[in-house]
Amino acid sequence: MGVKIEGIAFTVLFFLGLCPIFPLCSSAANQPRNSIKPTHPTSANRLGSSAVFQVQGNVYPLGYYTVSLNIGYPSKTFDLDIDSGSDLTWVQCDAPCQGCTKPRDELYKPNNNVVQCSDQLCSRIHLSTSSPCSAPDEQCDYEVEYADNGASLGVLVRDFIPLQLTNGSVIRPQIAFGCGYDQKFSGPTSPPSTAGVLGLGSSKASILSQLHSLGLTRNVVGHCLSGQGGGYLFFGDDLIPSSGVVWTPMLSSSSEMRYSSGPAELFFNGKPSNVKGLEVIFDSGSSYTYFNSKAYQGVVDLVVNDLKGSQLTRATEDPSLPICWKGTKPFKSLRDVKSYFKPLSLSFTKRKNVQLPLPPEAYLIITKHGNVCLGILNGDEVGLEDLNIIGDISLQDKMLIYDNEKQQIGWVSSNCDRLPNEDREFDDDFSLPYAANFDILADR
Ligand SMILES: *[C@@H]1O[C@H](CO)[C@@H](O)[C@H](O)[C@H]1NC(C)=O
């Protein structure tokens, strides 16, 4: 959803009281049962069960990272924006639809599989509202709003989401997600080219939480976004390296479940600064990093002062981002500018002192005009008020792990262009091309 800050806003909504637009749920008797087909029995003890997805996308120029998720039986593939800042997964819906950007044959078509109001999951997405449903047999509506003012409104459906697990088994669990028939997009790159959002959050409505409840994966999700574009995403804990990961506790303060931590202090070139006490949200649904205006001003002062006397001059004519600089000739890559900029880092001191390194690549982009721009932005200017958001730009080239079981967030610098743990000997047919959404699940 463009320069997205999505998902960090309120994600839980109200019952809309619309006439049902779909027939109510009926049992999907003519569909296959959840099936588990062990394909590599010998690997059973070597690996547990995680699902791995290949990621596409980049910070600039695209502004988002996506995975392809297969849904249904027979299944269709949907490109979904990965968003650790929100919970609910939704896809554009083949119902009378406003704000569907995909052609009709690329929309999700509900098939007597609407989730009813009486379903436990429905009450969980309506937790914060007083009377979500007026009758138990009504369809379960949802609405999610994002901090960039984008929104999706629709109905919950339940369908098969085929997955290959790291232990070699192919599973076909039935998972509830949103069928969105009224979308609002905002931001510079709207409408987006994606078919929906994959919410990685931890509430009961998320795909992760449902897989965990079904006993299929640990309640852990992680991603590794490559600065070259692409990367991978996983549900479960099998890909987590046994050493090198540093952990900081999740904050569980707010009523909204977010992957946040803090307080954190900004270090500039290894030295402490006056930017401190930051609570930060890790949000893969945001392209850039946002600080509250005081912290933002602090960062800008540090960087600008440090550039004094260098060959870089402000490029106010470059509209890509608020602060850009040009050199004596156009820059081609971040390598050309690295020597001008100092490394930043965030220091989290809650449990023990751990650092989130932010080298120049984690806070700068090179634009198509050949200038270098600051990818840390003022959240106040986009209505984020005091929130601080660590977006894709600063998450690149690290494995980020959100461990909901131990309530902690971890990271380790990583080459996201290939799967880790190659010493664990993935089966040959597993490692390429990653684990998920293989055509082995194609319908016969
Ligand atoms: C793989 O993990 C799933 C989920 O935990 C389990 O149901 C399945 O039996 C496992 N398969 C093998 C081959 O161990």
C-alpha cells in the first residue's frame, strides 16, 4: 500500500450490519479433508515443521515486499504485501467489489465458505467492540484500517492454504482470512499491484496464530529482506540460526498487539546521541523508517552536521524523499556514497544491551535521479504522532524473528539471498526454490 505505515493503526473493527452478500456457511463436504502426506519420512527427525516462502520486492523503487500465497482447492496464487504491523490477512474479493485493482479472474471467489458470527475466530477479531454480531448465523464481517489511511472491509472466509513444511510434509489446513470487497488505498504508489495483505501479527486472527493453534508450527515468524530485492519469510522456528541472534523483549503494554520493543537509544558512529528513550515498532509493511519529530530532528542534525565540508550538496529538486543530496556526478549505488555517511545503531537496554546496526544501507536510498536520500522520515508529518517505526529499509539484510512464545524479537545480520542453515542439509528438492507454494500442490 505504497509508502505504507500500514497496520500500525487500529486493526480491529465493528460489525457492519450489512445484508449478507454471500450465502451463509455450509460445510464444505465436497472438499478434501486436511491431509498430511509425509513425503520424506527420513527427514522427520532432522527438522521440525516450519513453512518458508520466497519473498519478492524491494524498498526502492517498489516500496514493498510480497509473498505468493496459494489459496483454495483448486488453488489460486495471490501476491500479498507482508506486514508485521497488522494481523489479518485479506485478499481482494470476487464479490461486487469497490477498490479491487485486479482483474476479476485474479480475485478470490468465496464458495459457501463464509465464517459465521458464532465462530470463535469472529469474536476474536471483534474483541474491542461491544456487540459485533446481532445474530450468530450472520456472516462475520471485518474492517481493518492502516496508519496510512488505507483500509479493507469485507467478510471472513475459511479455505485451504496448502503448505510444504520443512520436515517434508505437505499440509492443507483450513485457515480463515478476509475476502475484501471494499478497499481504500492511499499513498504515492496507490493503487498497489498486490492482491492483499499478509498480516504477520500475533492476534488470534492471523494465519500464524491459526497454524499454531492447529499444532502445525511454533508461534514464531521471521523474515529476511534482501537489499538486492527479494528474500524469504517463515512461520515456525526451524530456520533460526543456533548462534548469533540477539534478542530483546517485546513490549506488551499497548492493547494493540504490535511487535514493539524499547526503550532504545540512537548511536551515531558508535557514540551515544541525545536521541533516546525510543519505543519502536518493527513493521515490514512500512517501506521507510519513521521517528517522532524530536528524534527525527536529532537524526537530521547528526547526519547534516557530519556532511559539512563534504562534496555532497542538498538536492531539493529531487522529489523522491524529503531530504536528498547530490554529488559531483550522479550516484549509481550505495557503494558510491558509503564513505560520506556514518553507521547508526539502535541500542536496546531492557534485558541486556543489544544493538540493531543501521549501516548507511539501512537508512539511505539512491534515487533514479542519481541522488542519495535519507530514508528515515518524520512520522509526525504523516500522522504517526509519537510512534517510531522501523521499516523495510532498516530491516534489510538481517533475519528478523518475532517469537510470540518467548515474547521476544531477535535479529542477526544475514545474507537474505539464500536460505540459512545449509549445514542442516535441506533435501535437494527442498532448498530450491524455497519451500512454499510449490506446484506439487497443483491440482490433479
Ligand atoms: C511434519 O510436521 C507436521 C506438523 O507438526 C506433522 O503433522 C507431520 O507429521 C510431520 N511430518 C513428518 C514427516 O514428520
